Amino acid sequence: MKDFQKNFIELAINSGALKFGKFVLKSGRQSPYFFNASALVEYGELDALAEILKAKIQEENINMDMIFGPAYKGIFLGSILGTKLSVNGKMPVCFNRKEAKDHGEGGSLIGAEPKGKILIIDDVISSGLAIKESISLLEPFNVSIEGALVTLDRQERGGDTELMASEELEKIGIKVFSVISLDDLLEADDLITDDNIRKIEEYRNQYRGENV
């Protein structure tokens, strides 16, 4: 495990972003663990989080012209990453509204007009629904989606096949880059109780992708 991955797990636990219990996901699945990226905003160590995201981009050598952050978690993640990457040059950011605005500047997108090579950024990938929605939003524009960066890959199968959601996206040409995966999380057994690890593994066995 890389240093930035260890730093992220510690940050997630210390901030309360990583929680254990019973949670219903956007996909409708009931999970014994949940990653709430909003807790990172409340915790306040956004520069540390931005450094972690930057480290992942550097490790993967991702080349992009701008960042797209889907509402809502992708908005702050895209903003802090754009700020970090703008130190040595411009890094435009775009994000969407949940509902289109019919007055003022109007439309469903805020920020830079999508163009060139785009990196989508979001907090978690489970079924892949949020990233697929982002791809649909970007379809009308002349862009090349370089991939999707997420803080946590839950390594679950997507909605239509037995593949992991990240594998489903790769089938349509979208590479998923994750700061950590569920496998990485389960290696932090000194920070997570045996009971919680057992429940997480039972859940993964139920929804695991064929490549996990």
C-alpha cells in the first residue's frame, strides 16, 4: 500500500467519513459500511485530501485539460483538486446542478464549458450510476473523457452484468482510478474491528464483481 493510500484511510477514519452500521446506497443495496465524503469537509483537512488526490494523479500520470465534478460530492472534490493543480498552471473545473436553472446564466452546468480532455472525479464507485450519469451529461460536448477518479472503489458488480462497476465502465472506454479499493480498506485490520470486517466481507461476497 502506498503512503498516500495509508494517509487517506487514516484521514477517512479520523474524520468520521468512514462509518459502520446499516446504510442504503443509491443503488438500493444495504451496506454494512458507508463512506461519507461530506465529513471530510467538516473535518477541515482539505489540503491534505487534495494532496492525496494529486498523488494518485501523478502515480497514474493522468493527463487532462479540466475536471468535471458531479453534484454533490464531486463539486468540492473537483474544486479542491483544481485549486491544488492550479498552483503551476490553470485547471478549469465544471460541475452540474441536480436541476437545470431557467434564469440567470441558466442550464445545468456551472463553471468552465466542457472541452478537451476531462477527468471526472467523485467520492465512491459502487454500482457506477453516478459516473454513468456524468458521461451522459458530457455527451453533447466535444470532449475526451480520460477517466474517473474516485476516493473509494467498493469493488461491487454493476447493475447489468457480473462485472465490477469499474470493469463495466472500462468496457465502454472509461478508466477508473481509485485512491483505495475495498481490498486496501480490509488490509487496515488494525483500525477496523473483526466484526465489521466479517460483515463487510459477507456483503462483498453477495455483490462482488467477478474480478474481485
